Amino acid sequence: MNIMRSKTLKTILGLQLADVVATTFRRAVWGTLQLQGWRRLGRLLVHRESGNVHMIDLGIPGRPKSLTVSYGEIVNYIDAIAKPLWSK
């Protein structure tokens, strides 16, 4: 019983952490969270050569965008402070 409870607790904690990261990133790109609130977000991510944040467009193909927002600065900042998987 304790093993099952431990696995469930770890899963729940992992989901909560993923939710915090996703919500923080969303608020950063929407401009509803100041730099102070998300500046260390990249430290929760492991650095990847291909980048840590990949954007996808879920809009309707061919439909014009009503609002264009640049996430580049935020994504670059998060990537720049991500931790390496292995220390040198």
C-alpha cells in the first residue's frame, strides 16, 4: 500500500510541477506576469541543443491571425538559463 501511495504522490507532485511551469510560461508570454515572476523558470528545465521551448500553432490553417505576438525574447531567456543535464 505504501509503495502505491508513494508512486501516486510522485505522479501528483510531477503533474503539479508541470502545471506550475506551463502556467508560468503562459502568463509570461501573455504579459500577465512580470519578469520577477518567471525569470528563474528556465532553471527548472534541462538544456537541450534543440532548445527547451517549442511553439506550435493550433490555429485554423489559412485563417488570418488577429494578433501577432513575439515570444522570442522570453523563449531565448528561458533557454539561456536552463541547466545542463551533465555537469562538466
